[in-house]
Amino acid sequence: MTDWIDLSYLTGVTLAGAVARAIERGLPEGVRLRLNAKVDEDLATGWVWVHAVSVGELILADGIVRWLVEQGQRIHVTTGTPAGIGLLAQRLTLWNRDQELVTGGAFPLDDPTGLKPFLQRPPSAFIALETELWPNLLRELERRGIPRIIVNGRLTARSLTRGGPWLRRAASRISLVAARDPESLEHFQQLGAPWVELGGNLKADLPTPAPLHEGWQALREAWSAHPVLVAGNTVEGEEALVLDVWQQARESFPELRLILAPRQPRRFPEVGAAFGEAGLRFHRASNPWPDSTIYWKGMDVLLLDTLGELPLAYQEGTVALVGGGWTWHGGHNPLEPVRWGVPTLIGEGYANFQDLVNPLRDTGQVRVVQEGNLFPAVLECLQISKLRPGKSGTEVELPASLRGALGKTVKFLKIFMVNDR
């Protein structure tokens, strides 16, 4: 079906694509990556297209990709940001450890020129993480009879008001949405998706992260007798808050160390510069790691300016702070430290993670703390927590309502996988 909705979108996106290609050199890196998006020439018809828009979705895709590899599927993973491309290179090495089944690269522009390389040898299925509704792509996939699946589907009430008829038309072409929570399920139905099921939040079912590199061992030995505060996914304004709390806590715990991971890679240089101006003894994780405990004993702070290491770095902590909720309203994933049994504090702004936070609060595995109460909360945790609660070797049990999302999602995917027909 092609009408004024499809034609208006197609006209607009084709014009935008032509202009972007004409002025490519002056465009941001992320747009240039998408302008040059391709698939490997050796991809045969029937490959599976997995799309994860950026870093968080790539981490989320881990269980799905591993399952597809186990099925012997040939997979191409796309992402839409420079940070995503950086992490994707690491993930490809991990996913291809046993057999070369996974390739990856940038997600194309949603115009005919951008999609052409991806549809010359069509995939057998398109699987997108969370909320990736590209009208032209979904139209072309539907025209070819290729399944179009959204997993861990997330749609807020606010998003329902955006996109207008283009977004609704795109939603009508989705084969299946496995929604991450009941609210998203209802919103996708309101948007017009024809088949929506509750799949659960894949964040609760992520595989155990790959071990940290060997360079961590010297740091681990040097800091073994000291408490460590791990602050992850901090957003603008929260680094200053964390540093203030950390320095206050050092009056009672002089040997307290800090591992801090900003959320946005683009802010790594900015945060590093602020640490230098503050006169902190810190090491950038992106720099070479000295194999010397003496060196690490002289370091008070590790700036985790790398991708993919934070989920396991929480295991090195005594107390965890998950950012995004003190100077922002969305929050970030509290399960990463909780899974190791590390006392976890978050801010009041966790709107994007209510489905995770609420059951974790009920079991006492997460505490929601106002900015003004953060220091006494950290001090209390330091006084009662083990030095390394996460190093027991076993993961803690999560509330029953958060378990089983990967299994449910895989059952839905099996309906559409060529090997399972």
C-alpha cells in the first residue's frame, strides 16, 4: 500500500539523503557513517539483520545475538552512532570467538539509496532493539515479506504524540513487538502495532559480561584493602556531585578509591580535564595500564573512559552509584551493580527504568536517594558493606518479575526464524 503518507515520507527522506550526500564532508561523524553504510559482500540472502541504535542497545542485544549464533544464523548487526561503532568492534570479537557468523557496521539512511546495499541480498528477518521505527525500511521489508520484529520494545506516552501519521504507518507494518513492560505494550497497541506481546526487560537477563582485561589485576591488588565507590553512567553535573560526596566520605574513610564512568563518550575529555584541574591523582582507562601495584597505590581515581567495561567494573566496588537520576530525569540501568550484590544508590529521576527500579526497591536491592541525602547514604553503606561484595563468584537472585525475559523473547523470535520454520 502506497498513499500520501508513504509518498510524503519517501519524498522528504529522498531529498534529505540527496542533500546530505552533496555536503557530506561538513556533516557530523554519525551522519557520515550512515551515509556510507554497507553490508559485507559475502552475505548471502537469508541473513538476519539486528539493529541496536547505540551503546546501550548493543549491550542489550548480547543475549539475542548469542542465541542466533547458536542457531547457526548468519548475522549483520548495525548501529547508528560513533560510540556504538566503537563498542560494536569489541562485540564482534566476542561474538565470533567460535565461528565467524557475525559482521557489523553502521545503520543506513532511510532512503532508497541508503537501503539499496542492504536489500540487494535481502535478510530473512529484521530485529530491532527498543524503538526503531523507520518508515521506508519497514515498508520495503513488508513489500518483500521479510519479518519485522521489535524486541525489548519501549514506547513512552510522550513518544505517542510524536511522528504523527508516519510513525503510525510504520507501527502498522511491524510483524511483532515484544514489549518490555505493560505500559509500552499498551502504547504500541495505541500506536497501531498489530501484534504486541509482553516480553519483559532484557536488561534483567543479560549474559555474564566478559572478564575485564589483565591490566585490572594490578589495580585490584593495590586497592584490595580499600573501599571503592563506583559511579557509573553519570551525566552532566553528576560528576561534581559524586566528587563532592567522595571527598566528604574520605574524611571517614581516607583510603576510599573511586571508579567513575561518564555515560556519554563525547564527555570523556571534558571529565578528564575537570579531574586534572581538581588536582586528582587519576588514571584514564583508555591509556596503557601499568603492571605495577606501586603505580596504582598512588592513584585515587580511575576514569573509566572506555566502552563495555562498566557492567563488570561494578563488581570491583564496595558501593555503587548509578547516575542519570540526580541531574536528569531518566535514570540508567541499576541491575548492573545489583546483580553482583553491591549496595546500589540511584537518584529520584528514574522514569525510564521504573519497571526495574520498583521491584528492586521492594526487595531492598536498590535505594532511591535525594541529592541532598547522598553523602549520608554513601557513608552508611560504607560502614556496613563488605569491601568487595561482588567478588563472591555468584550473581544474586533478582525478583521473579524480572526474570525470564530472554527466554520469552527467544520464543517469539523462533516463530520467524528460517531455521525454525
